[in-house]
Amino acid sequence: MKRFVPVLIALYGLISYSQKEQEPKYELLEYGLAMNHNVRDFVDKKWRIKRIRVAGCVVTKRLRDSVENHNRTVWRKIALDTDIQNAEGIHHREVSRERQNFMRIRELIKNDEKANAIWKGLKRKKNYFLVIENHTSILPNIYEVTVKKWKRREDGKEKNQVFKMKVDLMNEEVKIRA
């Protein structure tokens, strides 16, 4: 019992430390039309950036200038903390690269024979469509994604089928996991 308590305390400390490592460290402000930015959110998570929406589409010059000044300061802090010159530019390039990867993932899933067998004839049915979400990078060029075959609500109930897929961009392989 005496040995168990220190091990338990060390394990608790390790878990809480690893959770703190995943928390966002930087906060960038944004305004404008709220959109779904899966790719940017994916990269922001790696960079530990949190986006805060401060206004909608109609903004004053004063607010725009304030947001730009705040974000410029945050990008400088990121550059200092990571020793990366032009951190903002590198972040934008990484978003572009990941957007291309996500497009390749979508194409591989659409062209995969096993995946097509699951949702065969989907294009002919108006009420069904695919949602690809929860991109997770397991290794470089290997992603895990969640694919939903989603049917619009009928009688107040959603008709969803969810599949986890492992996509290898290097070998262009898709593996469906139950």
C-alpha cells in the first residue's frame, strides 16, 4: 500500500501535466462571418492556438485595428517562444499544406472500393450525404478520420452511420475500422 500511493500521485501528476500541454497557449482574435474551418482548427490545435470571435461581419476601423495589433503581438510571442522566424507565414503555409492533404483524404475515401460499397448509391438519394470530420494525424501522412453517412431528420430523428477510417497518404490506402 505504501508503494501504491506514490505511484498513484506520480501518475496523477503526469496526467495533469499532459493535459496542460494540450491546452491552448495563445489566443488570437477574429471577426467576420463564422465559418467551419476544419483545416485551420486542426493546425491551430498543433500550434496550441485558440481563436476568439469578437464581432460579426460589420466592424469598425477601430475594432479591426485593435484585433490586428493584438494578433501581431501574439504572433511575435509565438515566434519568440518557438524560435521560428515569421511564425504567422509558416502557420499559413502549414494550413495550406494540410488543406491539400484533407482534399487528398476526401478523394481517397470517395475512390476507395470498400468505402464506396458501404454507401453505394448515395449520390442518387437526396436525403443522404457524407460528412468527413475529426481529422487526427497519427503519423506524418497517416490520418484517422470519422466519416458519417448522414440522413436528414425524419420524424425528428437523425439517421447516422459513423465509420472510423485510417488514411495513409503515402501509400494511398484507406482502412475502415469498426
